[in-house]
Amino acid sequence: MSPPATDFESKGSTHAKRRLSTGSIGTTTAPVHAYSSLTPMWAGIAGALVNGGQGFDIAIFIHDSIYNTDFASAVMPYTSNNPTKSASDIANHILQTFKKFYQEHLFKFLGASSLLSVF
């Protein structure tokens, strides 16, 4: 049996989101993002076949070049007779996970690394 899926545990700062989403202090201008002020982070990706080859356990961890700051994992369905679709689904899951983390925490990813077995 595969381990249960885990989601990222950390939550983004509402103060930082508010500060980075306003054009200038005290104005009612439309929100603009200050992308140059986002905290730089890196990501790591690992994965392995589980459940007798019926699923692919994918783990994503976020770090700030020194410390691991968060971790998430999920088991994706895997079909050995259609590896292209399975690979596409896994890649989309990874990208959506990065996008969700970025939007919630207002970090920018400078790079990611993975084990060869993931791709």
C-alpha cells in the first residue's frame, strides 16, 4: 500500500501577500505583483513506481539553498501501456504543484532538480 498523499504544510504570510500585491501604499490602484521582491527558492523532485507498477509516488520538496522548508507528496495513477500519457500527467501535476505553492507563498523558483528515474 502506498503512503497517503501529503500537502505542503506551510502557509504564506498574509502581510507579505498584501505588501507585494499593491502598487503603492495608500492608493487604490489595481494590484500589481512585485516579482523582483519574491523570495528565491529551489525545488527537488523524486519519484518511484508503487503498488506493483500501478501508481507513481511523486515527492516535491522546497528549499532555500540551505534548509528544506516544505514537502508534499502524491501518488499518481500510472499505466505502463501508455507511458506518454502517464508522463504527461505526472509533469502536469508537478507544474500545478509548483504554481500553487508559488501563488500561496509568493516565492520564485530559481531552479529544480530531480532524480533520473522521475523523467
